[in-house]
Amino acid sequence: MKNSRHAKILELITNFDVETQEDLANLLADNGHKVTQATVCRDIKELRLMKAANEHGVYKYVQAGSKTDIAASKQQKSILTQAIQHMDYAQNIVIIKTAAGMAQAAGAVIDTMSLDEVMGSIAGDDTLLCIVKTEDAAKELTAKIRSLL
């Protein structure tokens, strides 16, 4: 059932500009898959879907690695490059200092990248904390983000 729903989700986001989880839930219901918002949220995470702008500048769900994702990756890199001023880690926490007001934007980009190391993140005005499982994971995450910059 889950595999069939996942296949349908991929088909729907390919054929329609799905902008919200509610839109996706409604399309799934129209196609015989009655789901809750929580299920849609889990499916999006499991399928590693992200939002990218279409040709009209409207953000829609796409599968990571799709042609639309390439433009989003450039945009993500641009946001991180503009936002991040300094980065370091202490044990299992990566601390990212950003320009004033940019921590939430940087956090949103890191969250949409679905990096395996990141368990969660908290953004303030100019500081973003990324929580990871181990110090090695913190070191790896810091290296990955630096490579994007």
C-alpha cells in the first residue's frame, strides 16, 4: 500500500504543480489514497521531496535529483553563500553564524537538503544550531556545508 502510494505521489508531482501538503493529500484522495496530513508529511520526507520554483516562480514539490532540483541546488547554494559568515562545531552541535536575519533562511535550506547527519535544527536571528548524533557527524556536516560554499 505504501509503495503504491509513493509511486502515485511521484506520478502526481511530475504531472501537476503540487504546492502544498494539502494539495497532495487531495490529489491522493482523488486517486483512491485517502491519507492524513501526517502521512503526507512522512511520505514527503521518505521520498526526499523538496520544493523548487517552476517556470512561473511558483514553488512546487519535486523529487531530489530531478532537472528542477538542479536549479534549486544553485539557489540553495546562493542562499547559504550569502547567509553564512562562520561555522564550527562542538561535540554533536554545528553552530552556524549568519548575517542578521538570515539564520532561518539558511536553516530552511539545510532542512530541505535532507542531510542524513541533521536530526534537527533551531534558527534564531543570526545563529543556526544543527543537532547531529555524534561529533564525527558534526565534523562531516561542517565539511559538507563548507564544500557548498
